[in-house]
Amino acid sequence: MSYLIIAVLCSVSVSVLLKVLRQKNIDIRQTIVAGYPVAFLLTWTLLKPDLSATDNLQHTWSIILLLGVLLPLVFVILGRAIDTVGIIATDAAQRLSLIIPIMAAFVLFGEALTTQRILGIAIGFLALVALAYRKPEIEQADKASSAIAHPHKSICALPVGFWLVSVWLGYGVIDILFKQVAKQGAAFPLTLFIVFGIAGILLFIYLLLNKTRWQGKALASGLVLGILNMGNIYAYIKAHQALSDAPSVVFTGMNVGVIAVATLVGVLAFKESLSKLNMLGIALAIACVLVLFWG
């Protein structure tokens, strides 16, 4: 159970770090690119990927390359969502992404869709709608605070709910891609090792082409981000190994735990405001996780 607690705390800490960095007007793209070498080395040290199994990847390279692009992109979107909607709603949306691979399993791969899963998916969509709703005055306040925090950037005309849905969709697609790689026989540690390397290189090239002015604080923060990101993944894997006879406990504990802790941090540390409908969304998100993975 201690591994599960560590995984939850690392996951929420990533959101906290991204929020603090955006408040300090630090380029999180640089933080993300600096975090990948750390995650790359920690994957090598902790998960010990078998490099001799590279030949077994075969037709999965297109998926791995897509993951290399999506992982840093979704991290950037995550930072924007946290900045505009807050930690509470963003982490809940990230956890709700679990319904996307379930839907894909039914629509794309012909798996049976049980009554329990239909109910869970329906609750999940209701939760997402409730989380994305923002009162007009709250939305204007969010845009104003973003303008103060980032005076050199124009306020995005997109509704704040767009970033929330993008987080939900992005993490859901990534989950599907990882599952497809695993089904084709690729070892997870090796896949993660290669994906981290590709993601870091591609984002670094992108920043170079855009003639980025490097920030020491952003790069230093990347060390912390890399440790937290890898800590989350490693602890989650170890939790599944320690509780191999109760995977539903790990799934439920991780998702509900992140939503609960993120809510406490958002309200107590960052004074985030939630409407009654948003609070209902949090409750529905927890209910969605319980329905999908418990029993």
C-alpha cells in the first residue's frame, strides 16, 4: 500500500510543480525537455529494460514514435489546463481518461461491453461535463489571472473547457497506444525507455528550431519533474506487483486517491474555487472509477 501512496503523491506533485512554474512565468516546455534525460536514466536504473528485445518491437515503431510526440505535447497541454482550470478539475479529467481505452476496446477491438462498463462510461461523461462547466465570471477571472501571470502571451480565445477535454483525450489515446504496444509483445520497460528518449530528443529539436532562450530555473526544475514522473510510474508498477491478487484495489486507489488529494491541495494550497456543479463532477469522477474497477 505504501507504493500506491507514493504513486498518488508523485502524480499530484507533478501537477503542483507545473502550476507553480506557470505562476512564476517559467517555460514548462524547457522543464519537460530537461526532465526526460532524468526519466530516461531512472528507467534504465530502476526498470532495467532488455535492449536485446529491440528486434521484437517490429511493427510497433510507428506507435512508439507517436507516443514520443504525444507525451511531451500532452504534458504541455496539462500545464495549460492546470493554469486555466486548476489542479482539481485537471487531475480529475486525467483520471477520467480511463474510459477512452474501455470504449476503444469495444468499438475498435470487438470486446464485450458489460452493463457495468456502460454505466461507468455514462457517469464518466457526466463528470467531464460537470468539471468543464465554468461560470462566466469564473472564466473571466481565470483569463485575467492568466494574462497577469503571462503578460507577454495573448489570451487564448479557446474556452477553458477545451484544455480539460484535451487532457482527457490525450491521456486516453496514450493509454490505448501503450496497451497496443504491450499486446504486440513489447516489454513495457523497453518501450518506456525508447519513448522517453524519442520524446526528449524531439522536444529539444523543436525548442532549438524555435530559437528558445534557455532558462536556468526551467532546466533545474526539469530534474524534479523527471524524478516525480518516474517515481509515479515506478511506484505504480510496484504497487501492482505487491497487490497482484487485487488489481482493482490498485486501479481504484490510484485514480480516486489522485482526485481526492488533488482536491485537497487545490482548495487548501491554491484557493481554487469550485461551483456546485464542479463539486458534483468530482463526486461523479470518483463514482465512475468505482463502477469501472470495483466489484
